[in-house]
Amino acid sequence: MAGSWSSVDDLRLRARRRLPRFAFDFIDGGAGNEASLGRNVEAYRQATLVPRILRNVDGDLATETTLFGRTWRVPFGVAPIGMAGIAWPGIDGWLAAGAERAGAPYTASTPATATLEELRTAAPTVSWFQLYVGREQRIVDDLLHRAEAAGYETLLVTADVPKPGKRLRDIRNSFMLPLRPSVRMALDVAIHPGWSWAIARSGSPRFCNLERYTKNSSASSLAEFMASQSSGRLDWALFDHIRKTWKGRIALKGVLSPEDAVEAARRGADAVVVSNHGGRQLASAPATLHALGAVRDALGPDFTVLLDGGIRSGEDILKGLLAGADFVLMGRPFVFAVGAYGQEGAERVFELLRAELVNAMGQIGLSDIADRGAFTDCLCLG
């Protein structure tokens, strides 16, 4: 087991063995030919860090980071992950609790497989809420009300889903909402007894946040209802409405254009998240690491900019921070960890990533992540 904890890539390989193909592909896959997904990852592989020597970096290095008016133990957190329960039942609550222990933010997703109230309880001091703007405004307004009543102070509004992404792996696996089981899927489930037993005990993953908005709360009906809520109606006018309604902080997630970043700031966003939805929406989208610089330049040094997409290690985290991000978010590494080791994965993956970050900091002579501004010349984007 110890060897499998050497990297996120190893966790991914173990998760691939433990999960049915359709479940793993749903997590791992991207849009179209997956070029955007590949560019996200390759951008970090191509980027290099120049070591600086003869710096005193003895002992545990400082990774504490200030964001949104508080200090986090690490400069990374859990991105919103929709339908994470397909990887393993209980994953949402486990990751929320793991983030609470790690002093890292956890983003509860609208299509989570646990309610936003349950996830706030699991992570009472570190949780944010991510809003998908669906077809019915009554649901959007009620989700905002519920999030406020539960005590969330930070809202991530996902803006990069005007249409459902065309994910070829899901199509080939006949994995679509609502789910239509096939012989191939049944065989896939049969040869993964651990996953199958866990699902049998807990039931199929459900879009728990949406149950109160539909009369039929079966898993298949909820999936059909979720699919029916897909909408491209989010525009700047609706964002203005959300900004007026929500009393806390708002980060607009899915920004790649400098012009959109400036407009978001002008309309009252407190932060933007440079993101292409993990390469799951548009195969032709640029790598987020490469899009970050122009967004940062357009917004200036003092506006809060977060980054996600393609980050798979502590070295990647450091590269994103040196490239201009104030903070980074990740999704797949956390799902791979739980897919590989269940609840233990949720408990250990934060420390794995922090240890890798500390090691990378030491290699370039950076003893405190707060001082990274003096080390930007150590990064070459390639």
C-alpha cells in the first residue's frame, strides 16, 4: 500500500483498477478528443522550476496562505465535483471532513451526492458552495437561500457550462443521464465486486440537493430532472441578480478571457477562477496555466485569482502559484484518492499534496509560500 501513495498518478492507476470502466471514465475523461484535458496536464509537465541553492530551508516550511480574509494551512483546496459518488459512496462527506482537518477549503457542488447542509456540517469552517444556474429560477433562488441559511459565506458561480460538454468516453460507455443500464455495464459492475457491494449497501448516487424540487425522488428520476435543468441562460444580467442576492463573497468560475475577468470584477465579483472545467466542456479550450497570465495582467496584482485544471502534484501547485494564482483548486486528485482507498484516501491525500509542495519549495529555496513573489523567476512555462 505504501508504494501506491507515492503520487496522484499512482492513486489514479489504483482507482482505475477498482472502479467500473464507466465510473472511472466519467471521472477521468474530458470533452471531445480530450485535447483540452491533455493541454491542462501537459502545460505543467512542460513548465520547469529552476532550483536555487544554499538557502536555509531546514525543517517544515510554511504553507499558510491568506485568502478571503482568513488563513488556510495550505494554498490549495477541493474544487466542486459533480456526481462524485459515482467513484465511491460517501465521498462528498469524506472529502469535506478531510478538508476540515487539513485546513483547506472544500467546495460543495450543486450536483453533489450529499446535501449542501450535510456538507456544511462536515466542513463547518472551510466549506464554500458552488452554484449551477439551472433552467428554473425558483431553484436557483432557493439554493442561494439554503446556502446562506446553512452558513456558507463564499459562493462559486460556475459560468462555463452554456451547453453540456460532449464527452466521448461517456457516450461510448452509454453513461448518460438518466442512466440506461446495458449488458456491457452489468458485466463491468460484476467484475468490480468491491465497488458493487458499496453501491448496493448505499444505493445509487443521487443528486441530493435537488430532491425537494421534484415529486419523484428515485435516483433515475433525479438524474432525469438534473438533465432537464441544463441551461445556457446565465448571462451578465443574471449574474448581477446573483450578486445582489448573495450577501457573501462571489468567485466567478470558468474564466479564460481577460475581458471576461475585467467585466466580472466590474460587476462585483470578489474573485475569478481561471478554469476550463477540467477540460470537460470544450476540447479546443486553452490550458488554464497558459490562460492565467493574461487574466492576471488584466486584473492587476491585487485582485484575487484562483486556478484549476491539470494540477496533479505539489510541484504543479507551486507552478500555478508562481505563475500568478493566489490559490489553486483540484478535483480529480481527490476523487482518485477516494476511488483508490475509500475514506482513507480522503484522509491522506491532503498530506500527500502538502508534502510534495513543501519538497518543491525547498528545492527552489522558498521557505515561506507567502514570499513566493520573489521567486517567480524560478518558473519557466516552456
